[in-house]
Amino acid sequence: MTQARSHIVSKGQQAMYHCVTRCVRRAWLCGIDPLTGADHEQRKQAVEARIRQMGEIFAVGIYAYAVMSNHLHVVVQTLPESVAKWSDDEVAQRWMRLYPRQDQNPQMRAEVLAGNGERIKELRERLANLSWFMRCLAEPIARAANREDICKGRFWEGRFKCQSLLDENAILAAMAYVDLNPVRAKICDTLAA
């Protein structure tokens, strides 16, 4: 039975999660699409780069990830204490990395943003929020894939699946599952990159 995310994700608390998001409409995330024969292997490096970039911007620790043919897994730890230590300028700079604007002077935009206490408070919460992390991870991937596939509409399922990892055994099991997923799917033969 599906639970409300608010029952799974502890807002404002450090916690570990295993998140999974899947493609819809038989879309192919990476590799060779068996239906069309299209090669989407280049997407894997872009998705991995996006995951690493989100780890640099958000107050999360990324412990494991796997980019599969039609879904991706991420094991993350939310770190709200970290974002609380960031200065207003750092919050503004991180947000601007997520949403750059070509039509505005970046220096001036950062100063205006950092000077707006209410907005900074909101952005500080977002930069420690698991749903915002997954949204900012998935949305650019979907837009790029839809451009490549010359189509519109959803690329990902409406909600990402999320499992709270409550103890060390659960964390280790999730990380092993994610690490071994490509081997089980015969995407690779070993865990070596």
C-alpha cells in the first residue's frame, strides 16, 4: 500500500533513504532500446554527472546510485544541519546553480536573492528536502530525453518510490541491492566501473 511521503520522509531531520524513479511509456533511459533500436548509452554519463552535481548543491550525502535501462536508484542521506550552517550567500549561489538565468546578471541576482530573508529561508528548506532533490535530479533528464526522442509528456512516473532506511543493516542491504542491480540485470559482469 502506498504511504504519503510525509509519513516516510522526516522533514528537517537527518535520515537515509533509498529512492527509485522509473520511466513511463516504455521510455528508455540508457542503453539500446530493444523496441526502436535507438542507442541512448550517452545518457548514462549525463545522468551520473547530474546525480553528482545534485550532491554538490543539495544538503545530501549520496551513498550509492545505479542508472539502469529504464529506472534509477539513489541511496541518500539528508543533512539539514549542513544547510543550516550555510550563509545566505551560499544558499543563493547553490540555488542559482540549479536555476541559472541567462537574462540576468548573476552577481546582482545573487545579491538580491541573499538579501531576501524570506526567500532564503524557503530555499534553505528546499536544499535540504528530498523531494526537491529528486525533482531537480529528474526534471532536466526528462527534458533532455524528450528532446532526443522528439516527444512530449511524462518521462518519469509521477512519484518516485522512497524507502526509509532505519538502521545500519537496512542501509547496507539497500547499498548492496543498488550496487548489484546492474550485475543482476546483465548490464555489466562485475562491480568494477
